[in-house]
Amino acid sequence: MTKHLISSADLSRAEVEDILETAASMHDLQRREVKKVPTLRGRTIINFFFEDSTRTRSSFEIAGKWMSADTINLSAKGSSTSKGESLRDTAMTVDAMAVDALVIRHNASGACHQVAQWVRCSVINAGDGTHEHPTQALLDAYTLRTRLGDLDGKHVVIVGDLTHSRVFRSNVITLKTLGARVTVVAPPTLMPSGIGAWSAADGFATSWDLDAVLDGDDTVDAVMMLRVQRERMSGGYFPTAREYTVGYGLTRDRLDRLVARNDDVLVLHPGPMNRGLEISPEAADAPQSVVLDQVSAGVAVRMAVLYHLLAGDDTPAPAVAATTPSSTHASPPATTATTEGAAR
Amino acid sequence: MSRLLIRGARLLGAEAADLLVDDGVIREVGSIRAGGDVEVLDADGLVALPGLVDLHVHLREPGREDAETIATGSAAAAAGGYTAVFAMANTSPVTDTAEAAERVLDLGRACGLTQVVPVGAVTKGLEGAELAELGLMARSRAAVRVFSDDGHCVHDARVMRRALEYVKTFGGVVSQHAQDPRLAGPDACCHEGEVSGRLGLTGWPGIAEESIVARDVMLARHTGSRVHVAHVSTAGTVEVIRWAKAQGIDVTAEVTPHHLALTTDLLAGYDPVYKVNPPLRPTEDVEALRAALADGTIDAVATDHAPHARQDKEHAFPDAAFGMLGLETALSVVSEVLVRPGLLDWAGVARVMSSAPARIGGLTAQGRPLSEASPAHLTLVDPDREVTVDAAESRSRSRNNPWHGRTFRGAVEATVYGGRVTYDRGATSRTHRPLTTASTPGADL
């Protein structure tokens, strides 16, 4: 396992599967009354958010706390402008406090990649601009696997504002890593530049026609709707919300057609949802919707990521050994909780 | 002024000859037996070129002396073989008045390492709205002939039209930073293509340059004026310029060393040292630019030397400043990517790095043939010496050097500006000894 998690491409298939298996143990822990394990006791994790976030930050914070790490939230909105402290100074200042991990959300693509080159601690990308969001892709994969089993050969359709979506960029990598077939759908104005060469090189399909994909020969196993920001309209990416919904929304009618062909189809959305724009209330609340499962998986997956990055071979013995005599890289800490007889 | 004898230099890479310089002028070319009080520069095996002329540098003074000064920029220019540099107007204050232009001129003269030629702003404060005092700058001691809002595009067609009409009266030229701000806004920082798509960086599409150049050549035709295209970066722009020249439109163009050598995939590591405007382009564009320079469609190499203080580059990629150093490495890059593959010979290098830019910028004393009575501005190049660029060794005050660690064959050995040696790499080993064999019979200078 690498020291950092900057891009979904940092993870091999074996590593993704390892993390997802660990996440399953963590998920069990989440359902217990006493949720705390001592795995990361004495470790310090800083959640450094240069951009607003509710679910990602709180889930990282909970993940760290349940593993007994000291987690500190820093908000630095606006400090990334060229008039303020340089990103390098900010990163090195935090690193100088001898923290173990920096969880970074930044409005600039590539910020985590840059920070990782300047600091000694582990860097975890919690979303960088319109680049990547690898833990989101992991929790989406976890959610999909929970319901669909092995993703080999499964057909996942990602729909929406691909140009500005870090969720898409990470998902397309992780889904391909796990052997899924991916089709991405967007109007040409919301397709990332160079998508033709990109999709050909990385082996996924693209389409401007959502109906053709949903009704095509290739049955859909899951459809992932991306959030569309209303301000994109002023950028001229599409004329009106109504027109977007007609072309690319998961409407009640489209959901019915999907379910008619495959009752087990899954509907995902990274949130926050614009009900009525990219996803209808019927689709959001359908039995096929796993939107809340995604949120629930968020904490478990982030615990698994922290575990794999921080509780590696160099884990100081006392913190783990005192409570988990058998704890090694291969035995996730949730096992510990079980042996301790934590109540369900 | 003391006399200088340059011994055994291959003029434009052809036959070797001695050059005798006296009082800032080349007095004699041939086989010279020197004597008397003369400084000797042994140029055996070196190629002599007319002093290089750079149509496009940022010297940051006044305003950002922490990034570069006219003195440090001049030293970098001399080390790069340059005997004239055009200092862009985007300083603070902006060079949009005669007084500001004369100030730059005077600072350059006081330094004396290279001819510092101020570029005047096209519009007041580079704001693109009202014409700056073009005529007063032209009439000033600085005799400004090149006008540019570089860093900003003169995007308003009416303003561009008026500027082109106006500069005709004094033989001026507008150097356009071609970037349609609606197609490539201030956030645009990566060539729009697969790399920008994957990296999630805001795209800077080639069409934002090409559409402005297409408009400008038509404006030049309409006004009968002269337009110069700064830092051409795409194959599409080359096509437009080629067409315009074929129509007889008075258009010239420059290309930077980095657009001739570096490609957009370097941005994969989000290192702001590769952030430049216009952005690095794909290989197809780079190849088209090299071919266009070789066939004359693009007239000149200009560095767009853009020093930045460290703190302005150590931001997240989208927030970091645009620009990279170029003065000290330009000749080596051109040697590596054009001369060695056979696209240009040394006479061609003299054309694109000296005579053409001098002509475009209206410098009558620069870019002259290496012959008797020419002003003694010249550059000596070792075509075979390998150099590995070390950013720490730069004479520039800044270190945003994309060439760090790269190795090139071909390097500047010495620079002579107005008969004075302004740079000599071998100064410590190659003695500028007064010729003690001055008593050689027949030596009479």
C-alpha cells in the first residue's frame, strides 16, 4: 500500500479489494453500540478543508475518532488564493506539527498531489477541485459490491456533469480496476475535453444519449447520477434546468424503464441531490436507490483507508499490541472489537 | 574604447575568420595579425552569430524587483547571448507613458549589458479599453515601436483596429497576446485536451488563440497596418499566418523555446514550473511550430522570459503565476531541437534569433551582418558543448526554470555588445590577455 491516497489510480485491484474487505469489518463495527477501536491511538489526523464540505469531512472525522486517532479539523477557505499564504507554506506548517495524516479537500485540482511532495506525513485526497475523490469511488464500489457482488463485467452508467466531476474521474478508474464496464453520459458541453482519446485508452464508453444507453442491448446494473450545479447554466453548459432534466435526468419514466428490464438495478448519487433536476424524487427514494447506503459506507470505507495507510508495518507496537495481540497488516482492527466482545 | 580581436570564429557556422572590433564597430573581417593594445577572444571552433535579439521578455522592473530587475535580467540576457531585449509593458506602473518608457530605457543603459528596449502598452493600464499614448511613447527618447498589452489580449476588435491604424504613422507594430477571454478566461491554465480533461484543469483551447489571430490578420489587411503575433502556440495559428502571408498581409510571428520543446503532458505532475500562458501544447503543435520556424512562416524565436518570485509559484497549480525563465537557455534549446535535427543551420538561427526580430522591432543597429562597419553586437556559440541546466546557476533573480536538469548540445560561450564583452563563460580560463606579441612585425591596426 502506498503512503498516500491521491488518485484512485494509486490503488491496484488487490489493494482496492483489501480496503473494501476491511471496510466490511468496519461496517460491522459501525452497527455496534460501542464503536471505538484503539487501532490509531496516538495518531493525529488533520482534516484540512480548503472548501466547504459536510459529509466528507464529518465522515473522515468520525472514521478517525472511532479508530481512536486524534482528529483535528482545519478550515482554510480562501487561504489558497495567491494573495494569501502559499500552499507550500500552509502544508509545511501543518506538517511541522508532526501529524500522521493530512486529509485534504481543496478547490484546486492537483493540490493534494503537490502537498504530498512537500510533507512527510500521509496525504489523503478528500476531493481536489475537478480532479479526483478517491474515497468516494471506494465507497461507491463498496456500495455496489454489497448489492451486486463481484463487479466483474457489471455495467455501470455515470450520468451528468462529467467535466466538473471529481466523483466521475475517480469512479471511472476504480470501477475499471474492479473489472466493471462503464458508460459515461453527458451533453457535449459537459463532456471533459479529450474524452474520445481518454475513453479509448482507458476502455470505457461515452454517449450523449441517455435513453439510447438505458434502452440499449447492454443491460444496466447501476446508474450513478452526478450532481449538476445550477450555476452551470450561466456558464452556458445547458440552456435550462428543464431541458437538462428532459435530456439527462433520471426521471420517473426512465427509472420505470430501467426497473422493467432489471429489477435489481441500483441508483447511486454522491449527494447532495438536486431533486427534480438530475434525479426525480421517485428515483431518489426508490427501493433501487442506495443513496443512503453510500453515506453509511462512507465512514467504514474511510476507516479502512486510514487503517491501511496508517496502521501499516510501522505502527508503533504499544497502541495496537496492547489490545490486539494478533493485529498485523492482514488482520483488520474490527476483529479486535469482536474479541473484546463489543456489544452489538 | 579598447580594441577586441575575435580569433578564428566560424561566421554563421561557415568559414573561420578573425574579427577586429574597435570603438564598438566591426572594423575588419578576415585573417588578422593583431598587435598593439588589443584584447583577444579566442573563438577557435566557435560559431559567430550577430547578437541575439529577444522581442519578448519580462524584466519586472519597476514593480516586482523581488522577481527580476533590469540589471539581473540584463545579466541573464547577456549570458544567453542577447544584445537586445524588448521589455514588456506589464510592470507596475505599466509602461503606458513616455516617461515610463524612458525610465526603462535609462535603467537599461545604466546597466549596459544589453540593449533594453521598452515595449509600450497598447491600452492604458493594459485594460483593453482606451489607447495609451502611443505617439508620445514613439516620440520619446525611448522611440517605442513595439506596442503590446502582453499578458492581456487586445480583445476588443475596435480598440485593436484603432491601435493598428494609429501605429502606422510612426512605423510601429502591435504585438498581440492572442487569447479570446471568452474562450480562455483567467482560469484557463492547461491546453484543452485529454490532459486537461484527465487532470481536471480548466482548458485553454487552441481556438482561443487562432480565432484572435484570424481576426487580427484581417484587421491588419483592412487597416494596411502591421501586426505581430506573440508566442504562437498552435498548428492552427500557423495555418492562419501562412495563409495571411500568402495574401501579402503584413503579419509577423514569434514562437518561444518552450513551445518548441515542451509538451502538455508535463503538467501531469501539477508542477507550476510548467504553467505558462499560452499553455504547453501537444506534440503535433510542437512539430508544426518547428516546421513553421524553419520555413519562415514564423519569423522569430522570442523567449517570453517570465521570472516569478518563489512564493508566486508555490501555490496550487490553478492559483500559481504563469510564466517561465528563458533568456539563458534559448540558444541551447534552439540548437538542440532545430539545429541538430537539421531543421535550421546557423545562418537560420541568425535569422530567427537576430536579424528577423531586429527588423520586426525596428532596431536598425541590431541583427546586422558580421561584416565591416556593422555595430559589434555578436554572440559566440560552441555548437558541440553539452550543457546540463542548473536552475541555481541562473543570473536571473528567479528560479522558475522548466529546463532544470535537461541537457542540450550547443551553448553560448561569449557575448559582445557594442564592442564590449558582456559575457564570457571561459573568462577565468580563457584570458583576455593584452597581446604581448604585439611587436609582431607588420601588425598595424
